[in-house]
Amino acid sequence: MHEVATGLMLSGREDVTLAVIPAGSADDYAFALRQRFGYKSLEEVSEDRVDVGRARTPCGRDWYFFESLGTGVSALVTIESRTIERLQGRLLYGWAACRVLARREALMSLEVMRDASEPEIVPTLMLSLMIGRREGGFDLLPSAALDDGQFDVIHARGIRWWQALGLLPGLILRGGPPVHPGVHLSRCRSLRLRSENSLAAHSDGEVYLRPEEGVKELTVELLPRRLRVKVCDPTVFHS
């Protein structure tokens, strides 16, 4: 889905519809589309349009995302999930999260600037910009909407690895956002991140930055209602 949607964005073709058939390990984007618009058939015309995120690094590397972009532990969990076989969905990402947190990942000092606000420097475990509501099968922000012209941001600030492990069962069983004074929620249309340490980042569950690449700054902007979409019922294709 991510690769096809990126191709549509690069083509500049706004008259083409992205049709999603759920068949992935978490199906976060298909879930968000179904919740917002319901199922449509492949032949059915859709006029539903959704927001798109675009990320840029200072070295000129650009990419799009459609469900979420995450940095910190959420990106490390995505990287870790690539090493795990025979699991899918929340089991896959939950086990990957346990393995990452068990390594006692340290908080990173992250400078965050939302829209035109003053930057703030915060000890950070993870930060995710959400267009849809789920990340790795976890229902992080049920209030997030695909077409409201805003990122919903969830920022785990000052939460240590052992505290995050304690929050994980509730997130798996009940969804989020986790109830904790260190979990900060906000909304914005653009965000700039800067760190003294190298950043890791995922987009829609695809790894885009690894710590060994040495990227320390990332700028993200929202493109309102830029992509035409629909989601199809997968049972039709299984019969």
C-alpha cells in the first residue's frame, strides 16, 4: 500500500483512486479507511479524499506517509519486527516492543517545534504523528481522523523503559492512548524534530531512517486531502 500510494503522489495524478485490500501484518490503514468510509467494491467510484504526510531530512531525502510516522522506540520496534517470524498484528509488534524495551533503551533529548510555536527540548521515549488511528496494530489514537487537516501527535515524555513495559498490556488489550502523565497529546500541521543522537523513523511500518545513517533532523508537513482512496472487503477476494 505504502509503495503504491507513494507512486501516486510522485505522479501528481489526483484523478486516480488507491484501492486497498487488507492483506498485511497489521492492516492499520485499511482499518482506518473502513472506520471512516466503509467498504466499497473495486468497481465502485469513490470521491473520498484523505490527508497525506511528507517528511524531509536536511540532506534532501523526502518521503510520504499515509497512516503514521514514528520515531524513538516506535521506530526501533518496527526495525525489530523485521527479525521476528511467524507472528502478525499486535502479537508481532507487541513482542517486538518487549524485546526493544528489555534492552533498556535510553531516553533521547528531542527538540520539538510544532507549527510556528517555540521549540521545546524534551526527554523522549517515542513520538508518533498520526493521520490514521493505529500504529502496528495498536489503537493509539481512536479520535484521529484521516481527513481533518491535522496530525494527531502522541509523545511519550520522560517515560522510562520499565514504565513503558507496564503500559504495554493495557495498550494491547484496551487500546490507547495510555493513561500516564508522561503521555502528551497535541495536534499540528507541521513538525520539526532535532536530536543530538541519530534518529530512527518508520512510515506506515516501513523503515525509513536507521540510527546508523546519522540523520539528526526531520521536518514533517501535512498535505490536506491529497489522495483519493477506498477500501475493499477482503472476504470478497477469498471466496
